Amino acid sequence: MKMKMKMKLKVQTLNAIFAVIFFTFMGCNKTQDGSCKNNEENEKKWTTAKAVEWQNQNGWLVGCNYIPATAVNQLEMWQKESFDAATINNELKLASETGFNIIRVFLHDLLWDADSLGFVERIKTFISIADKYKIKTMLVFFDDCWYGNAQLGKQPNPIIGIHNSGWLQSPRYADVMNKNEWKRLERYVKGIMTKFKDDQRIALWDLYNEPANNHTPSQVFPLLKEVFQWARNVNPTQPLTVCVWKEGESYNELIAYCIAQSDIISYHNYSDYEGMAKQISNLKSFGKPLLCSEYLARGYKSTFETILPLMKKENVAAINWGFVDGKTQTKYYWNHPLNDTIIDPWHHEIYRKDLKPYKQSEVDLIKELTGKK
């Protein structure tokens, strides 16, 4: 999601992760009563058989990361004053016509503090609109990307030419390390999840987008562990996941934890066909269903033409970044220069502001692969 290529797991990295998973999660951390804390935490994790059953029930999931074209960030999307149900309806109708059956949507913790009842009602409205068009929703609680000082209220206008000029971290940068804030964050996660834990219109829960993108692994890891525990305490009927997105020795323990704790393995990959194929092969060795929750970077040869047929062949759920060109401006590259507003090819996005395709051939391919054509 940010200004760097996402990870491709190398063989040596994969071996290191296997070792971390074994020693970290096969061991037993004793609680005060002598019981095994790891076993208690793992009891509610899905078995591989249950995860495969979920995959079979849902079929091949194909969709996009979604925010309405009228919103610059998560707060503008969900705040009462700017929640745009009409645009959401029109765009999700188009998503269904394109062949999409899932959308990934980001929430924000400050919305719970401001108006929990209203926030829940707007989520209900959104899910109902998506369901009307036979689209399932993947909700994201936290995000370690972009700007770290979110403020409620009127959001800034986009800076012309800048990719995601208004996107917000959740929680705010300092709150990640401030344990005094964690009770508030726990109320947010448990409050939302409890309301929707049996709602099958929600496909799965994405607990934390790209942890350690703006923080170091050691800064974000303690909170990430808490978030998984909060979610397991609710015990939803939908699976949990946190994406694999980064490689490197300092990330191995974090990656291993995400893979071990996720019921469905999700990952981000903006590389070409070879890079995607290698990562699919590597991650399949863990034995769980796979979901690529971010791809499509045309300038890096991550295109619908190169990637989506591979995903269908491998039965990997595919969620590209972007849908309609709007205030997030993610048609521009991560490091696109401010003084140049002409971009070709587009980085992300599928449709122009008038809802006509950026490339008709791409839309035709998506429809063909999803049976809409």
C-alpha cells in the first residue's frame, strides 16, 4: 500500500519463518495456574479443514479495496456528515456488474469513540448495500500506512498529484506504543466484532493492515498480539487474518506470528507474474487457503492480464487496490511527482470518474474470468 514493493518470500526467509513458528507456537508459556497460555489462545483458531471448508463455501473470491470516490480517507468515508450512501450504491452496483463478489474496506478507531451507535448503523447500511449486489465485505480494523495524526471532523482536500495524500494510520502513531490507549482500542475491536460476529455477509476480518510499515516490528508487535487476543475472545464465525507483506530478518517473528495466527493467509504482492507465482508457491506450503488482499501496480507489471488468470488457476482469492478514480488519487504512483498530474499507465484504479473503464480490455477480462461475460 505504501511507497515500496511488497514482499516476495525467499527460500531462506521461508525456512527462518518455519523455525520461528515451531519454536514460538509449539512451546508452552505457563500462566499463574500452571495452564498453557499458548494452548488456550490457539483453541479458537481454525483448523485447516475448517478453513478449506470456508474456501469451498465462498468459491473464488474476486474484488477490490474499496473507498467511495467522494472520500479522501477512512474518516471521510464513515463520518455521519460525509457518509455517501448514494455513491456507494452506484459504485457497488458497478462492482457487481464487473464480476466482483468481495470488497475490502478500512474502518478507523476514532469513529467508535465519536459515535459508536451511528458508526455501527453506517456499517450495517454499507454491508446491506454490498449484499444487495451479492458482494461480501472484508473489514479492516487497523492500518499502519501513511499519516499518523488522524483527527475527527472535516478532512483535508486531496493534494493534486499525490497518491493517498489524506490516508490515515489507525490507531494514531503514538497510540500504538501507548498502553493507556489499548483499552479504548479493545472496546472498538470487540464492539464492532460482537455486533457482526455471526453476520455471514462479512467474509472475514482483517485485523491489522501492514503492521510495521510506519513502526518497527518491536513497536507494533505487542499491540498486534493483543488485537488477535481480543478478536479470539469474541470468537466470530468468520475467519481472522493479518497480511504478510514484508521480508527481512527483523520481520521474521512478526511474519511467523501472522501466518500462525491467521485462519486464512492473506498477503500483499505488487510484483510481476514470476514474483506472484513464487509467493503463492511459498505460502501454499503452510497448508492454509490464500487471499491476496493487495495487488495491481501496472507500472511494475502487476496487471490484471498477468496476475488474475494465475490467481484463478491457483484458487487464490484476489483483491486489487482501487476501484473508481477519486479523492484518494491512487491512480498516481506511490512516489509520483507533485508537479506532474499526467500518468500513464495508471498505478491503481479500474474506472474513471464518469464510471467508464480506464481500459475496457481489463474489465472484459475480469468479467470473462468471473463468469460475468
